[in-house]
Amino acid sequence: MTHGPSDWNETLADLERRSTAARAMGGDHRLVRHNTPGRLDARARVSRLLDAGSFTEIGMLAGNTAAPADALVAGVGRINGRPVAVGAEDFTTLGGSIGPAASRKRWRLADIAGRERIPLVMLLEGAGHRPPMPGDPGSGGPGDLQAQARLSGLVPLVCGVMGPSAGHGAITAPLCDISFMTPDAAIFTAGPPVVEAALGERITKANLGGPDVAVGSGLVHNVAADDPSLLDDIRSYLSFFGSSAWESPPWMQTGDTEPRRLDDLTEIVPRDGSAPYDMHQVVSRVVDGGMFFRVQPDFGSSIICALARVGGNAVGVVASQPSVMAGSIDADAADKASHFISVCDSFHLPLVFLADTPGVLAGSTAERSGILRAGARMFASEARATTVKIHVTLRKAFGFGSSVMAMNPYDEQTMSFAFPGVTLGAMGSQGAGNATGADEPTRVELRRAEVESSYRSASGLSYDQLIEPAELRNTILASLEVSSRRRMLPTGPVDRPGISP
């Protein structure tokens, strides 16, 4: 008996009808209302994020017909040629709310990401869990948040908040390594209607969880101008990382991988240790092509955290910012740096510390903000880091501030350097004189000792070498070369014992 194509026609037509309905999301009228300038729907977001034609969807027919794809577009694709798992909440379908099928899809994405050792990207715009609907599959499926939490440090986890995000879905953001949001997005435990019903507080989405709140609290790392910019930022961010903790970061030909002197650096960095300057200018001259990706630029801004390449090697830069509070480290800066250091260490990015700080911030406001605990958290992250650590002190590093910036001697740095004339110690000479009630001759001696501190430290090998500022990039390049054999060894997840302070 022979069988022809006609035997399949009805079956394939039925599959196409169901698939077309799922791809229609919430319908044309809702899509038109949603897709204003700078905003994309869930499927368009996935298409923009991934390499063209690389998306393979999973769970398109999950759930029931009242909720196409159960309001979650999910699957796998490629970013810059490398596989990723991605999920995008569909706000045009029941407000992007999470049903039982979507919960299973979220778990399945985490399962695929962990099993295949690929990054997981979640794009949020949804109302959290919704009440059961007729036709929903039974509850009691696997926990997606538990699955995601267990991926931390094993594969890169990235989140984009692209509209209102509440409840269960919103918890995705703090579980990720980095989270981005658009100016019109908001993220909160519960939205304004629930807040008003429970607390009697009337508040807008923006005031409850918009960028000012989410970035100001440290929950969200970066804000992008619109949907396409956010998706481009995710692609850029992932380019610095291997696909998992079992891979080294990819080397890239940047067109600026060779040694070069920075002869204008002394025009940027004042010799006077109390004079401010913009450390961004130093970083731009050190890294390849002057290009770097800032992480949390609007939070804890007395420390710069950035991803960059030096000699084609992906690195994490942790740098004091003397133009903000003279580079003093407050609780927000320490918390930001602690998380950034842990992410870089988890995925084997060398860390470059550029220190120019009078120390951790003092005073009653700083103490009430928990500066000691935050500073200790940053120090613990730095001290436990197993990746390559390269340290340079530019002008000053006092007290505990020097420790959190990886300056301590014998702190397992690959190499440690300083500019000549740096001032070091528990505190500056003026503070020491005031604290001890020193007379004028003693203050003069304290100032002299401060000026000589870099050579005294070098004599005891507290630094490997004092370098002229123009050699800063070349010294970092040489240190990366020294570490190249270690970085070529087989990698795996970081064994990080201990409890964060």
C-alpha cells in the first residue's frame, strides 16, 4: 500500500492553524497598541536579540487557546554565533501573566541552559502569576526560580525589564548577573493596584518601580534608551563572557592589541593627590580602542565597574573615581563592586584594579548605610577571587580602601604596581596628625613619611614594581601575558566557600 503527501495534509494544516494562532499573540489590536516607537512585542524582541534566522521555539503550543504560547515566547538561538536560551513575556496576552504552562517553560529554559552550558536571557513584561483558567494544565510543576538560582555562577544570567514587571517574574531580575531596563519600564514586588488595596498607598508605576527607584536601589544595573538599545546592550555584554563557567572568555581581534605608551596620562592624572580627575579617561586610554562597557554607571559611582578588552583579552575593570567623593568608597559602591567581582571571577575574567582612594567613607550617614558590612563584602569577594588579579595604585590608597581594591601585599595578585609618589597608610598625614594631636614638627615628619611611602613599600616588595604612568597599559598587557598559561588551563565553576558578610 502506498501513501502520498495527501495523507499528511490535514495533520499539517491543523498544526499550522494552531501555530499561526500562537504566533498571533494577543491579536492585531493589542499589538498595534503595544508597539509604539522604541517598543517591540515579545516575538520582535527575540528576533532582534538573536542572530537572524537562528531561533528555535519551544512550547509554542503549551497552555490553552485563550493564552497563546501561555504568554511566554521561549526557545534557543544564537548571539554572535553562540547558543543561548531566551524567554520573553508577551504583555499582549493576558498582560504577560504566568500560567502553569509558562512556569514549566521557564523551568525548561533553565534546564536547557544548565544542561547545555549556555547563557540564559529573560525579557520581562508581565503581571506575575495569574489565577487558574479553564483548560490550564494541572499545577505542581517544577520550580523555575529554584532552577534559575542554581544556575548562578555556572552560566551567564541576563535580564531585560521592558515594561511593567511584578511578582514572580520580577524576582528573575535580582537572580541574574546583570539586569537592564528601559525608561518606561517598572519592576516591583506588587503593582500599584495591589499596593493601594493592601496599604492604602496610591502610587504610579514609575514612582513605585521605575528606573529612578530600581537603579537607585541597586536592583537594576543599566538603563537603555529603548527596546532595540537594550537588546543590543545584552549582545554586547555577553560578548565578554564564555558561554559558561566551563569556558574561558573569548579573545577578540580589536585592532588595538599591541603595546603602546600613554604619554598623555600625566596630563590627565594630577600629581596632587587631592585634585579630582575623571578615571574614565584613564580607562579609555588603557583599554583596546578606548571602548568599555560600564556596569551600574548610575549607582555607587565612586567606583567604576566596566568590561573591556586589553590586548584582545576580556577583563573586568574596578577603578576608583576621584571625581566623586574624591574616590571614597561608600556602601553602594562597595556592593556594586562586590557583585561585579564575583561575576567576573565566576566566568574567569581577569580583574584589573586601578586604585586612587582615600578609603571607605566615614561619618554617621555612612555608618547608618552599613559601610563596614558592604566594605567587608567587597573585600571578601576580592580576597576569595581565584581569577587573575592585577593591581595598580595611581596616587593614593588609604586604610581599608586599599584592601578592598586588592592592594594588600601577598593577596594572590598576578602582579601589583604603583606610580611613583603614591601615598599609603592607615590614613593620610593630615588625618593622622589630627587623630594623634601631633605637634608641628611631628606633622612635618608625617608629611615626609607620606611622600616617601611608595619607595618604602617598594623596598619591602609591597608592590612588584613602581612604574611610570606612560607604561600603565603595557604593564597590564605584560601581566596578562604572564597569566596566559594559567588562563589556558581547563576551566570549571569556581569553588567559592564562605558566607558573604
